[in-house]
Amino acid sequence: MSERAPKGGRCPICGSPIDPALRPFCSKRCADIDLARWMSETYVVPGGGADADEDGDDAEATRGERDSGVPPYKLH
């Protein structure tokens, strides 16, 4: 009988059969490699420009407006 990959496929880092406890990886080492790639921004999720409230610049201005007690629909 030949050794087959467990149901679910292969590790995206090294191609070895996955460990169900570490899915989708085969080992803690491969999971750590993947995490390091995300942390170093080797991997990125494509997207459009940042929303105004994501970068924090407009968040300060709108926070002050909200604290003034004026409903947001009356500010504009």
C-alpha cells in the first residue's frame, strides 16, 4: 500500500501531507514560516486605497465632532 496524504491535501509551505491538528500545515515549523511571511509583509492581501477612518487621520476630526453632541447627519 502506498502512503497517501490525509484528506485535506498538502502543506502550502513544503508540500508534505498535512497534520489535522495544524491544518493546513504539516508541522509547527511550517506554520511559523507562514506567520513570519505575513508579519514581514511578504504576503499581502490586495485591496484598494485605505478608507479615511482606517489611517487614523480623519478619525480624530470625526471623534471630536461626535463628542460635541451634534448628530452625525447634521454635521455635513
